[in-house]
Amino acid sequence: MRIRISVLYILIVSFVFVWQACDFVKVNTSDIDVSETYKPVYSISGIITNDNSQVIEDATIIINDIQLQTDDKGKYSYSSDNPLPSGTTIEVIADGFVESTAMIQYGNEAPISYFQDFILTRALPPNIINLTEGGEIDFDGIHIIVPGNNSALLDGQNLENITLGITPLSPFSTLGNWVGSTLKTLKFEPAGTEFEKAVLFIIDAPEGYSYTAINLYSFDNVSSTWEEMSNIVSYDEPSNKLTFELKVLPMGIKVADPSLITILTDSVLLEYPVHYEPNSCDCEGVFSWTGGYYFRQITITGTGIMNELNSMHFFSDYSVPYNSNLINGIFVSPAVSNVPIPACKEVDVDASRIYREITGTYIYAGEFKTFVLRYYFSNSVITSINDCPVTSNCHQGCQ
């Protein structure tokens, strides 16, 4: 009887010792610093196309001191161990096209993957004007009258003839940072030309607007911003044309009615559509998630219509890409892979969509509209590594 009791006592003590030994490896908190095991790679990518959705090869993308080139499918990409700061400007240059810019925007959490597409406008061919004779030129809905007996100064030199190029940017092309509603955006070549006699511009105005205050804004290439000008803009309702004069040609001009669109909120937010939690514990291994979801997408609710907002240059003015693929949604997979799992640990993953939500109102064809627009443009992955339950087979084998 004593032998049986001794053996039973030894077995009980051994079980408690093994249980406590496994218990000793537990961490008090359930969350472990993921940076020790999960090193995310931050990426930015996109596609460069023209107004007809044709890809542009060999376009140059400039991000700070980084230069990238698009491939034969118009795509570019850049990866780094460190995220690009929110507010970083991206510039795109392609031969024969007007340059385009956009700004990286996200909230407090840097996204793992960031997407920014660009749509470029092909530059119209220039025309030569003899300043003594003067002349009239048409550039796609823009009629220009250069008075005779004129002169022009460019880079300190007097000109007898000027090769003048003016391109109206499409509602998709972005140039600098702007908040408002645009009627026309014009790109000038050569910028900085100063005429002795002002040049007259007569522009076809878009249909469907009830104008209140029409202003001109010039583009400052140094600050990449638009600054209001004092020039007077006239509107002739019967012909639906806008008229103004310029003596100095800036790089770009915006003809805008700031009161057409009112922005109420503009925020970067998170949505959690996917949560992964393994149903067992591995002694060690690699986590790989193969799911995916539509996380590049544009949606709109309210009484507003995307086509109406697009005609008001809303998407280019607010640096939101706009095309049929984004409206239908682009499927992206996977969100995260190759996360090592330490012994006696399990991994929880939240793969969240990052979206920009813009709410506001606008007036179109005399009707008051409201809208809530969401642009899903990136994803964020939050990974936590937790202890396996002490009752699991893996944990019983811990040393």
C-alpha cells in the first residue's frame, strides 16, 4: 500500500511540475510586440493611362528623390521597409502629355499597400503667332485672340513670334492641390510669357450649372498650389461662354466656381471586413492567408451622381482616381503572408480596408444634391501573436 501511494504521489508531483513548466513560458499579456516576428513591407503602386484608358509606357514617376518607370502595361511599383509619409507628393511625367500630380493621404496607421492611379491628358500641338500681325487660335473649345502690334517678353528676351500651346485638362487630370469645383483647367506653354497687350480667352462653359461667382486661379509650381487671381471673368448666358484676359501666362489656370461644391467632411477611415484566427496551435510554422476582397473601389450614396461630380472635375480636384474598374471594384489577394509562428503561439490577423470618405453637397442643373463618397484605396494588417492554451498538445511539449 505504501508503494502504491508513493508511486501515485510521484505521478501527481510530476504532472504539476510539467504543467508549471509550461505555465512558466506564458507571457502575462496576450499581445506580443509583432515587430519582433512580423516585418511588413510597405508598397505603393498604380497604373498610368490616358483619357481613353490606354496605358502609357515609360512614364516617369517621381516620389521625393525616387524615380520609377512604368512597364509595358503602364504599371509602376515601389517597396520599402518604411512607409512614405502622408502628404508626400507624387509627380508623373510622360512625353507628349501634361504632367499630373497627386498626394499620398492616409490616417494614423500607415497602410501596407497603397495605390494611386493617374490619367494624363495629351498635350495639344502649339501654334505660332506673329506678335506684330496678331491672330486668333482655337484649342479644343477655347478661342484665343492675340492683338496685333504686340510684344512679348520671355526669360528676359523680346519675342517677335511666339509658339503658343494651350491644353484644356480633362476632368481626370490632376495638377497640384486644389479644393473646390472646376469648370476648366488650362495648361500653358511657354509659362511665364508676358504680353504687352492682354490676350483674350473665350471658353465654352460646361452645361448644367447655375453660376454664382466665377474666379481665376493660377498654379504655383513651387508650392504645387492654386492661388486666386484678380482678373475679372465674364459669363454670357445666351452663348454659354466665359471670357477673361491675361497679360502673363502662368503654368496653369483654373476657371472655377467655388460655391458649386461644398465639402462637409473629408476623412481617412478604417473598415474591418476580414478577421483570420487559426483554430489550432502550431509548435512553429509560417502563417499564410490566401483570402482576398474588393479593396480598391469607389462607392457613392445620397442624391449625388458620379457622372455629375466628374463633370465638375471633382475627382481630379480631390485626387481621387475615377474609372469603371474602380466603380466595379478590383479584387486584391492576399493581404498578408509569411508571418512566422513561434513555438506554442497562435496568430490573429485583422486585414482592414482603408478608405477616404468625402461628404458634401453641390448644385447641378438648379437641383441641390447630397453625396457620401468612399474611395477604398489601401489596406492595413494588424497582427498579434498570442499564447496557445496550456491544454493544447503543442503547449504540453514546451520545454
